[in-house]
Amino acid sequence: MSKIDWKEIYERLKIDSTTLIVDLILIAVILILARIALSVLTAFTSKIMRKAEKMEDESKSKNLQTSMTLLRSVGRYLIYFLAICVIINQLGFGSALSNLVTAAGVGALVISLGAQSIIKDMLAGAFIMFERQYAVGDFVRINGYEGKVISLAVRCTYLLSWKGQKIIIPNGQITTVENLSGVFNMAVVEIGTPYEEDSQRVYQILQDVADQYYGQHQDICFEKPFVAAITSFGDSSVNMAVYQKAKQRNHYRIERDLRMEIKKRFDQEGISIPYSQIVVHNE
């Protein structure tokens, strides 16, 4: 039976533990440097975005803000990727170049195992950016969600709704986009009136209310309003509509105001707004 050389074992463990401690320190330094790089990137893009908000040219301002949010997103992915490659190299699993090749191979494997949605999100984000479908600061409706675009990242679009909710939509799942930040938005107010009422009289009243509102609010209205005499026949009502071009994102306010003014005028004129009723005839 051979004798155990405890001294040799001690020296080997001492060397291994020293190497492990050095590796852990270097890994910590790499992570700290990555964190600093992320902070610098965030500070730089935030500074540019604050300057962009003060620009007089709204189009250039939105494009610059969009570019900065995209740069921040791409930069974060790149910093994380490089940090992981350097850490793997420090642990002795090959050179940095071979790690990049390995990471690419692993990435291909991950894609084949179900990460296609990530690539789909990234490609969709690239097309959104290149085609300029919308930009940071635009008010949009995406897949039924409505809000202001606060960030356009590689994988996701971030909206802020009027309720203060932050909505995150993967770019690959975006099917329909309505950009509401055009020159004007159309305010549409549909009104149901009783069949017994004189439709011509109701039409004149609606035109009068709409014209008065336009005269008092030309700061938020484009052109004169248009009143559609009869848009449809309902089960219990003759339906009419008022159309008013509104300046950016003022259409909701105009719709609310017109409904209130029309209701007041109908009350003054003795015109009722129909509601569902069931009439029962007994023999």
C-alpha cells in the first residue's frame, strides 16, 4: 500500500484554490465593467433623447428618439453577449474567437429548439424601423392596444396608455398598426333618433349644434363639420352621424363635447333618444 503524500495534495489544492479565486475576481471585474458600459450607454442615449425633445422639427425629434431607444436595446444585447464570451474564455473553455463560433453554434441549436419567435420579433423590429411605421412619441393603436410609443426595442414595442399602463408588445406579434399622429383625426358622433321624429328637423338641429361648436373651437378643429342625414335604420331608431376633422388627438374631446351639446339641445327641443323597448299587445 503506497503512502499518501499529503504535502503534494496540499500544494495542488493551494494552486487550484488560488486560480479559482483569481478567476472569480476577474469575472467580477468583467461584470462590473459590463455594468459600467450599460450605465454609460443609458446615460448617453438619455442625454440625446432629452435634447431631441427640445428640437423644433417634430419629425427629426421622433426619428432621433427612436434611433436612441433602438441603439440602447442593441447595445445591451451586445454588451451581455461579449461579457458572457469573455467569462467563458476566462474559465478556460477556449479562446474568445472560438467562443464566438461556439455561441453562434449554440444559437443555431437554440433556434432549432424553439427560439424562432425571438428571431421573428427581431426581424419585425428591423422592418418597423426601416419602414418608419411609427416612431417614439407617436400615438398609435397596435393589435387593439392604444397609447403613446415610449420605446422601440429590438424585440418589443413599449406603449404608455392614457391610464398610465405600460404595454409591452412583441414586434413579431404585431399584425395591425394605426398611427394616430397624422395631420388630423376624424371625430365621429353617431346619434339615434326616434322614428316618430321629423328627420329633416333633427338634421337641421345637429347641423346647427355642430356649426356652433366649430365656431367656438376652431383651435382644435379642421374645416367645417359634416352631418350625414341618415346613416342607417336601427331596430328602434333612425341613425345619423356628425363628422368633424380634429387636430392631432383632439377627436376624443370633440366627440365628448358634441355628445353633451347634442343631448342639451335635444332636451330643449323635446327630442328623446330611443332605447330598447318591448311592446306587448293583449287581445
